Amino acid sequence: MKTITEQKPFEEIEGCLENENNIYIIGCGTCATMCHTGGKTEVLDMKEQLEALGKKVVGWMVIPTACDDLTGEALKEDAERVNKADVVIVMACVFGI
């Protein structure tokens, strides 16, 4: 594991998304999963919270290791949904972002 991560308070995330409607969420299968800040469980929880606010989650994925070169390839494979997003939330460490 490279980094210990801590999830931002949801209220802070909500404030940043005030004028955004279409959201794509990316999690990390390594550090963020081990810290319970951005693995599949947390990504799906974030999706539910955002949808409860009336936001549209246009897609999501959990990259096995967000800080490697395969992230770009994964995003290209889901480009149609990524391009529909007003904003991308990355639930990973600084290297994954």
C-alpha cells in the first residue's frame, strides 16, 4: 500500500457539486479500498448519496490500481459515459488522481 487516505466529509463534496448534475465516480482497488475510502462499497455508497440529492451518476468504476497507466485505458473504454459527466469524482489517493 502506498498511501493512507481519508474521505472528505460528504457536506464538502455536496458543496463542490452544487451546480453540477451529471457525475462519474472512480474508485481505486488498492489503497482506497484497503482504507475503506474509495473501494467498490464506498463508490456505491457515494452513488446512492448523490442520487438522493437528485444528481445523476452517469457511470462509475473501480480501477484495480488508479495510479498506474491502465487508468487511461479504462477511461477510454467507458468514454461514452465519462463524456456525459459534468464532473468526475475520484475516490483515490493523490497518485490516483
